Amino acid sequence: MPYVETSPGVQLFFEDWGQGQPVVFLHGWPLNHKMFEYQVNQLGNHYRCILIDRRGFGMSDKPWEGYDYDTLADDLNAVFEALDLQDITLVGFSQGGGEAIRYMSRFQGARVSKLVLLGAAAPHMLKTDDFPDGIDKSMFDEMIENSLQDRAAFIEDFSKKFFGVSLLNNPVSSKLADWFHGLAMQASPKATVDNILTFSQADLRADLASIQVPTLIIHGTSDQVVPYEISGQLLAENIAGSQLIPYEGAPHGFFYTEWPRLNQDLLDFLAVPVVTSSTVPSGTTW
């Protein structure tokens, strides 16, 4: 089975499908690489799709520690080097978006030619004195407590918010919800909690200036997990030349609820040739 050792005693699982320019997918919390099934089935016909399980999730090793963004970015760099990837389009969903941003800052965007942030849990989630629009710490504390007390029940409840399920709207089947639950329960309990701390406490605002590649941002305007106003909208305002596509009324889990549209938007973005900064007139957007 395909694994890369990223640090002593830690091996990450990946799948490598298709041929051509590499597109690397970074999954969200608390899922794993299989969440991108609806994207890879189509994009794999045109591109080399590489899907990685973050440490602690899916089929990767589950160490006791190492769930901070710096370590996760180092893991990612180790995979890129082991596979000798170049000209990467890096696609990060939710926490995967935060991981991608830290990689771009920590490694100066090495090997990456395009960036896609899908419902990214970034740049700053936690309500603080200098970020009053963030999410109150008590909500993250409750997530951790519920995960520790009954992780299975917590994941079931969380999936409803994730997909925007309500009395009047149920965009996913019971079997799809079961699938989501099964993916999430493959994570280690320790990684589940530690990654809540990571994405809730991280401040990636200063990292955004390091992003110098064409960047596509897609975010659901009805996202109940990562609010559009503090993420997608704020990222677009602070990543130079980025393109923002709001999905009106879409929930956090739009990789499934809006998958045909998302796939087309990804294919359109991937098809645009990358030009160097020296050939781009001042004020041009990607």
C-alpha cells in the first residue's frame, strides 16, 4: 500500500490516481481522503489526483502528537518530496485549507503553481480582542467535551450542521450520512480533539501575504461550520489577485451537495494557464 514516512515512526497513506498535472487534495476535519470521491471520479480523467490522509486520520499512522499546523505542513512537504511533485494544484477543504495556507507560508509555496481553498477554516476562527467577529471559545470547548464524552453521537449531530440539515431541508440521504459518520470515526480520538484545538486557535492572517500563486476560493454562504463572512470573504480580501466564488445557500459540505458545480469550477480553474508575474500587467487578476 502507498505510504510516505514523513517523520520517524509516522507514515502517511495516499492514493495516486490518473495522469498528468498533479492535483493534491487535503481533506477536512474529521474526515479523510475518501471525502473527495465525487471530485476524483471526474477530475481523475484529466489530471493526476493525489489524496493524502492527514496524520491521525483515515489509513495514516495515528501518533499521540504532532497535530499543529507547522508539523502538518512538514508532513505535506515530505510527501511532495518523496513523490517528486512539481506544478501542483493544491486543494484544501476546511482544515485542509488552513494546512495548505501554512504550507504556502512555511515553504514559500514550493512546488505549488495554483491554490484552491474550499470552505477553508482560515484565516482565523477564534473570537479575540483583535478579531471580534470570530467564533466564541465556548463553542470549541463544547465540541471537545462532546467528542470526549460520546464521539459517535457528537459526529452524528455535527454532520447535520455540516450538510445544512434542518426540518425543511435534508440534502443528504441517510446512507450518505452513515458514510460521513464512518469516515469520521476512522480518526483517532486524540487527533479528533487536537485538531479542534489547531484549527480553532491558529492565526493564519500573516501567512496570507506569502500566497503568490493563482488562488480560487469557494465557500457556501450558508455555512454553519465555518461562516462565510469570516473565512471565504476575508480570504478573498487578503489574498492578492484571488478569485472568490460564493455558493449561495450552500452548506459546509458542498463538496457533496454541490458536487457537479464544484467539479466544473475546479476543471475551469485547472484549465487556465499559469503565467509568471513578469507577464501579468499591473492590476490583473488571475
